[in-house]
Amino acid sequence: MSDDAFLSRLRRFNTDYFPQYQARFKDLVEQGQQPSTLFIGCSDSRLVPYLLTGSGPGDLFLVRNVGAFVPPYDGSQGHHGTAAAIEYAVLTLKVEHIIVCGHSHCGGIRALYEEQPEDAPNLRAWLELGREAALPVQLSSEALRRTEERSVVLQLERLMDYPMVRARVERGEISLHGWHYVIEAGEVHVFDVKTGGFVPASKALHSGDGPYLAHPEGHHPESPFNAADGQAEGNA
Ligand SMILES: [Zn+2]
């Protein structure tokens, strides 16, 4: 895309798109944002969170990085925008849902099985956040899929190491959702803690668990992303 293409898109946003949402943006500016959901997703260009969740302006607090990884709470691996965003979303925005969304054909997960360039020290260090999910096997499409899913659960477990997250999950104030987006099928598979597996949204009874269930009897808190209703709430 040339610079000129960007310029025409910027102009089109202002003339074609903005008028449709002007009232919504006005509210969001005057009243501030109150997103219900922190979405931690891979940076992959094929993952489009707004499309997947039927969301609009003001709905999602988004963090994206290579692999949809969650860094350790103790900051032991350096500066982390993702860790800062988690703290901000939980403590200031008071989100009620945290989604960790991986996906099929993830280059970040595949990279766990491949050598990385010597001159990419940040990438090499970052990938260690997914290392535990890697399997001691040759890379195959099945191994990749399983590693992608295992990584989502691993990141949710690390999220539970954040004291402010753990306390709210245990009190039922925040629900965690593990998602694996299968690009070629156009379907999100949601983590089910009871079976320990991922279930296609079309067959799922809820919009995904974390590795810890605040309501062991199976009750799921009201979710704007419940697979059954298919429509995000509060979407102006
Ligand atoms: Zn990815």
C-alpha cells in the first residue's frame, strides 16, 4: 500500500465511516471508555477481533503481541506493555472479561520449533513465554495446532499469577476465556476447563473458560460473547 492509499483511506474514514458512529464516539469521549473486555490477541494480520466478536468502538481494550503471550507479573523479563495493559484494564477500567486469543497457523508458535535470527534478541527472548507449550516432537500441522492451544492455556495460567487478576477471578468479578481462532474455518474454538479441550463455538455451551473456574457448578457469568446469542451487548 502506497502512502497515497493511506491518505485516501484516512479521508474516507472521516467522510464515510465516522458520521455513522459520531454519536457513539461523542458518548465515549464525554463519558470515557468503559470496555467490558480485555482482549489479548496475537498480532497476526488475519486475526480481526472486532469481526470475531461483533464489537464496535468502546467495546474492547486490545493488547496484541507476537503469539498472544502474557509476560510474568514480576517483570523479570524486562519492560512489558502487555503487563502494563493488564494492570490498567483490571485496576482502572475494571474489565469483567479477559480473553486470550491464539489462532491457527501462528508464526509465533511455529517459531518455537525453529531457529530465530541472531539479530532478533527481543524476539528470541519473547518466544520463551511460549516455550512450555512446545511439544517434544517434530513440527507437524497437528503439533502446531496442539501447541497453539496449549499456549493459550499457559498464558491464562500466567495471567492468574497477577494478584489483582487472581483475586477478581476467585471472587467471580472477572471471567477468563481461552480462544483458538481457526482462520480457515472461520470459527473460534473455546477452552472448556471441565474437559481440558477446545470446543468449536458452534458446539460450545459457553464462550470459554480460563484454567480456573470461579463457579465450579458450571454457572458462567453473564458474557457479552456467549456463543449462544451471537451478538455483543452494548454495541451501538
Ligand atoms: Zn500468531
